[in-house]
Amino acid sequence: MPTASKLYRAFRDVPTNHPLPPLVPYARCTCGACRDCRDNAKWDRIFAKHEIKEREEPGFYGCALNDL
């Protein structure tokens, strides 16, 4: 049975101050035919129903130069 010092040797040798590689954004499948694409499309339709659209209130945020 290996001792605890031998088990964690790999973790001790890793430098802690090196920069991490840049993150790559998740790109989902766009075929439209697979199960994941159909499931994503279903949830996109569901969330689109509950989307809050910002309305522009007339008169509240007008141009400051209009008063000159």
C-alpha cells in the first residue's frame, strides 16, 4: 500500500503561480437533427417566452443638449 506522501507527490510538483490557458467558449452543435440540438431548441423557445425586453421610456432619458 503506497503511503500518503507517495500518493500526493504529483500534486506537490505542480507550480502554483503559472498562468492558466485561456478559456474557450462552449460551442454547441448546430446540426438541428441530433437529440441535443432538439433539446436546446426546445429550451430556447421556452426561455424566449419569459425574456424581459427593455422598453425605452419616452421623455425620461432624452438628450441633454435639447434644453440648450
